[in-house]
Amino acid sequence: MSRAVVLGAAGFIGRRAARALAQRGLEVIGLGHGDWAGSAPADWGLARWQAGDIGLETLDALVGDADVDVYLHCAGGSAVGASYAAPLTDFHRSVSTTAALLEHVRRRGRGRVVLASSAAVYGDQGDVDLTETSVRSPMSPYGFHKQAAEQVGDSYARFFGVDVGVVRLFSVYGEGLRKQLLWDAANKLMRGETGFFGTGHELRDWIHVDDAATLLAAVATTPSGRFDVYNGGHVHASTRQVLGTLAQALDLPLVPAFNGEAHSGNPRRLTADCSHARRQLGWTPTVALADGLRRYARWFLQAHGSAA
Amino acid sequence: MSRAVVLGAAGFIGRRAARALAQRGLEVIGLGHGDWAGSAPADWGLARWQAGDIGLETLDALVGDADVDVYLHCAGGSAVGASYAAPLTDFHRSVSTTAALLEHVRRRGRGRVVLASSAAVYGDQGDVDLTETSVRSPMSPYGFHKQAAEQVGDSYARFFGVDVGVVRLFSVYGEGLRKQLLWDAANKLMRGETGFFGTGHELRDWIHVDDAATLLAAVATTPSGRFDVYNGGHVHASTRQVLGTLAQALDLPLVPAFNGEAHSGNPRRLTADCSHARRQLGWTPTVALADGLRRYARWFLQAHGSAA
């Protein structure tokens, strides 16, 4: 049986990725911080869970003499806003932990490393679907730190032969996500508020967290012997479309309105060309946006009800 | 009186930069590790020297309530070879310490940060003099880590208004340097060995450490209010020229010979266009290559004599 270590396995994406790896027959060990929110690590496919900081010593102690085939890093920074509020923390989460993981694997001489990165490394590039070779021009500390983490991975692949895959996730959403646009919008809509910042025409590539998890698992279980990068997106949709569909899914007779102000720091368009993952891995996302938003709304109403 | 903190003030470049700042009238506090090799911190212009690791807590404790105008970071990785032998150590020296310094300055809301970076961020770009806007394509872990450190600086400048200058030093040499090409070559030549790796036609931009120090001091004392980058080089010369001149300066009747093998990882040409520093700062390097090599040879013969 193959074995995987998932860093950040208690997180929104990490727990789904852990389960996707377990479903592929891997024994999964989880490491990181986090609140299991009423569920247990075993519910998410973890054979073992270790709470702790991610560092070289922790990893060496966790793994011991075991053979590990895959290390999946889902413990990096996860929010643009937090990277402004506490940039050094975001740096450590995204960059320092990645360097420690790569060094652990270099010294062992075994194991593929997969980094959950972000479309934030691209920044604003106008009216195109981004490919993995598009210019990177991040627009936040979060994006800069993801870029730096990728580059340290590139360096370890190039100079030490570490097998490194990167997945640049676009707008990941799904049940359990208690931050970012959908969470904030659902809360506002439930209060009867319909006014939102922006133009409503901001175009994003939305991907349900279950599809993000199957992509991460596919990249993790497909060694490349080099540094390879995959975009992870699914459906192009504007903020106006998404929030309109969300309001319907919440069964609210509301139409979101936008104040028309474009934000600097908020690209007008951030959409992916995902043909590389489809061709190379045979990966196919399966959760349609309307279905995903319905699932999100159903979960939100339950969470909202139990919080009230 | 203005005040400066020099990180890595005991190092080959750091001590000269500290002295150059002191000569400009700044009170200089040094932090880092290192062997003062028979001299004292005060000999190099330091009002105070604190031995220790560089981190957020150390910096906060060192600076206390004092006003600091300039932080000069000369404590990063200093050798390509070491970055292959111990990449995580090189990462911490170049990248983690830079992130900690930038965060310290962000929280204080005061002070210019100057990073001693390297031409290694450029990599091999063919037959041109590199400008500060040339593509970066590092060819070693050392170069990747310098690039990542610069990018974290760019991020703190862009999103938090920290005043950040970067100096990309080319081939810095001078009295006291006990590693790299000149040290190895001088030792070989003294043993009567004349065979060297490479073609001898590798072109580099040689700059004496005294000129590197005046450039660092000029950048440190010229706030820009943004992220600005300066190349630091002086004289284009081939390895054949430099080692031939070194043999003469050592008074050895030897002519270096080359095995003709080009190394991957060793750019054929790495030369600087330094017009930005000359124009913007009025900086002028003053140590001619032949004079610098004579000074190096004189120091080497004394060091060699006292070691024998």
C-alpha cells in the first residue's frame, strides 16, 4: 500500500484531499493544526492525525522509518486578507513550511511533493484564460508568498531531483467554507442586505472543493520526475451570476446589487485554461456550479440554523 | 545622528559596509554571527555589536526604543556551493531572515531596508550587460533564494509601504575573502599548480569589496519610498585575465591553463550595466582591477605566511 502525508489535513481543502487519497487506496497520515468541527480524522480518511507545527524536525519524527510516497502540502496561507493583517505568519505558512518539507524529502531521497498553490500568483493579465506558463505577477502578499513557495519547489526539483508538482487552485468553494465571498455574501443575503462592492462583472474560475480534491489526488499520484504545474479551475462565472444563483439557492427573493467600484488589487478576470490537467491526468471536474452552489446553500442554512 | 543596523556585520562585505556607513556619520549597530578574526567591532565602525541569530524577536530586542533609519542586510547566503550542500540553511539565511527584518520594520513603521542580493538571480542570459530589469533566471539554490528574498522585499514595499532597496552584487573580491575563485586559485598557484576548470573565457563583472561597500552605503542612505534595485559591478574581465593577473601579483612565473570544459550552472557571461547606480546615486567605483588584485595578493601572502 502506498502512503501519503497530508500537511494541513484538517483544513477546508486538506481534509477533502486526504479523503480523495484514501479513496485511491493510500494510507494517509495527517499533520497540522485545526479544528475537526465535530468530525473525526478517521471520517476524512486519515489513518493517523498528528497536531503540530510543520517543520523539519516534526516531519522527521512523524515519518520515522516509514516509506512515504507522497507529501501533499495544503497547510499554506489560505486567505488574501489574512496576508495583509499578518504577513509574516502568511510567509511562514506558505514559504517556510514548504522549504522544510522539501528539505525533509531531499534528505530521505524519496517521495513526491505536491504544493497547493493559487491563481493569485498570476495577478491581473487581462482578457485571457491563464495557462501554466502565463507570466506571474501577484497582487497581494498571499500571492507573493505562494509564488516564493513554488520557486523553492522549482529549485529543489532542478538541483536536487525532488519530484515536485504544483496545483494552482482558482476560486475553490464548497460546504464548510466559513470565509471569503460566498460566506460573507450568504450572511449578508440572510440579513436581507443586497449591496455588494465591485462591478459584479469580475470573472472567476469556480471549482468545487470535491473537484479540487480529486485534482490534488491525481497530481499527487502521478509522479513526473520534474517540476510540473497544473491549473485547477472549472467554470467561468461573474460575481453577479454566482451571487444571484446563491440567493436563489438560499430561497431568498433578492437580487444582489453592485456599487460599481473596481478595486485595485482585485483582477477583473482570473480564469483558467485547465487543458493540461485534463490531458495529462485525465482529470475531469464533475460538480456543476449551480449544483455546487445548491449544496453550499443547503449546508449554510443548516450551519446558520444551528448557529442561531 | 542617523542610526543604522547592519545584519551580518562581521562578514566579508558586512564589515566594510558597516565602516562605510560609519564614515558617512551614522551610528552603526551590528548583529549576526561571525569571527572578528583578530580585529574588534569598533575597528570596523560599529558602535555596538550583538552576536545572535536574526529573527523578529532578536531585532525587536536589539532596537528597543531607538530610532533606526537604515537596516542593511548582509547576512544572507554567501556561496553557491554551500547552497547545494545545505539548501535549507541557505534558505533561512537569505529568505527567512529577510522576512523577519521586513516584518520588524513594517511593525515599527520606520526605516529603510537594503538587501545585499546577487547577480546569481539573473542566470545565463547570453552576450549582454544585464540591467536591473533583465529577466531573472537563477541557476542555483543560492540564486533562487536571493530571488525569493527580493520578492518578499518587493511585496512589503508594495503592500505595506516599506522602503526597500536591493543591491545585486556581481563578483565581489578583496582582502579577507577566504573562499571562492581567487582564494582557491591563489592556494593552487602557491602550490605550483596551474590547471583550472572551465574555458578561461567566462566573463564576470569584478568589483572590489570597498566599492561594493560604498555602493551599499549610498543605497542605504538614499531613501526611495519604493522598491528599487541597483546592479553592483565594475570591471568586465575573463577568468583567464583575472587569474593571470593574480599569478603576476603573487610574483609567480606561472600561466594558468584551462581544461576547456564549460560547466552547466556556470554562465559564460555575467556582466552588469551599472549606469542606474552611477546616475541615480552618483556612485563611482574607484579600485581598478589590477590594483585590487595586487592588494588581494599582498594580503594573501601575509595570511599564507602566517598560516604556514
